[in-house]
Amino acid sequence: MKKICLFLLVIIFAIGNTFPIFAVDNEDVLCITTYDCNTGEIIESDYNYSDNVVSYSNPILDEINSSNIMPSALIGNDNRMRVDATESPYMMIGDIYMQWDFNDDGIIDDTTYSGTGFMMGPDVMVTAAHVVYWKTYECFPYRTYFVTERNGEFEYREIAKSMSISVSTSFIEKEATDYDGRLAHDWAIVILDTNVGDRTGWFTCGITSGSLNLSSVIISGYPDDDGKKYSQWCDFGVVTNTAASYFIYTADATGGQSGAPVYDVNNVVWGIHHGGYSSGNQAYRFSESVYGFIQDELAAGRERYPN
């Protein structure tokens, strides 16, 4: 019965969900902080884009009670299904683990195995900023590892290393308690040391100035709860609320799936999974400037790996 229901969801999604490709943004300069994983150098730069801005005029449909925020949430029963990470599109999604040197003394202080990322170019991986920037210690990981086609702790195709990590400077500057402010900038772009995308393929990035309400979405990622760690799990859901910089949906997720793509059946990613609360999970929604930055990084990746 569950397979039939999921099949029907896919059919409804395929025939009923198309979004206009317009942008959501309120500024024409994006301030970016980039960490060089080889040298440890941190560089701030401004990214300028020239496309016309289409402002988002719809009101926020649901105010969030930040005291109820959890890492991610199960919406009722846990309806996630395990998927085969060697098949498309799941092979485009990877498990992230990181080594941290909090005091910059050359000694690894901690290793965390919690996070999901997805390919958006030959060597361009996208995830959530809070996965790759530790606000408590105000630092980037010494090294980030992206594990592809993982179907068990020791079953995977490749481990790629990070060359650089770029996040919004605004995300770094927000206070840890400013949940909504950090959510509005919770994206990160990681350049890897190998051409992972040549084998896995990569997602397309989608932006829209319209509401996503009632649209079907899919979230696939690597949860860290018992019985699911080191394997990829997927669920279907429906967008219930749309705001300027995020949207809320009913698909199940738990800790470890932060940074996972929230996408449609055409493999267009509309947001980056951020977290959740008692009645829904949330995704960062791409702005026009971040969309442009991703496209530029994709083009640069294609130059690094022509064919």
C-alpha cells in the first residue's frame, strides 16, 4: 500500500508541479567568506550579479516559535524508505564527515559524522552552512570529506576531500540564538578535489518568486539515528508554508540530513534542508544571488574538468 501511495505522489508531482524560474532577493551584492582548506586562509569577497531582481511580495504564512526548533523532525510516523545510493538521483547525494581543529594548533580535536551534501557541478558540492561552520568555536572544519554512493559504514564508492568552503558572511555574523536570521543564509558551497560529478551527475538549482505551497517535494539524505546511519533514506512530502528565504514541508527527516537537497521528480533542487520543528521541516530557499554564485561555480568546475 505504501508503494502505491508513493507512486501516486510521484505521478501527481510529475503532472502538477512546475515553478516559474524567477528570483527571490533583496540585495544585489552577496558577501561571501571562503575558507581555503589547504592553507587555512579565510577570504571575504563580494559577489555581484547583474540580473534584474524580482522581489518577493507574499507574506510569511506561518510564524515560527523558535523555542520549538529541533535538529529535524518526524512528522507523525517515520515514513522514510531506504534507497540504493548507487542509483540516480541518490548517487548525487553524499554523506559528510569533518575533522575539526578548534584552536588551530595542527591537532584534530574532534571528528563529526553528521551532514549531507549534494552535487551541483563536476566538483561543486552544496550543503547547509551550519554543517560546515561551527558557531560555538567560530571555525570551519580542518577538512571536510564527502562520501559518495554509501550503502553501509564500509560500503561506498569514493571519498572526496574539500579544497574550499564558501558560506554567506551574514551567516557567520548572526548570533547563534538568531535562528531565523541564520536560516535565511544557511547555504554552503564546497569545492572538492576530484571530479565526482562526472560519475554521479548533478542536480539543477531552481528558484522562484512564487509560492511553493501544495507542491510535492522529496528529501534524501544520511540520518545519524540508530539503524539508519551510513545509509541513505528518502521521503516524499508537500510544502505547507512558503516564506521569502525558506519553506516548510511534511517530508520526514532527522539529524544528519542537514544539507540534504529538497527536490522534485525532475531533480531540480528548490532548497537545502535546514532543520525542523513539531509540525514541519524547513529548507533554505535559494536567492537570486546564491543561484548566480552556484551557476558561476558550476561553470568554473566545467573549466577545471572540460570533459
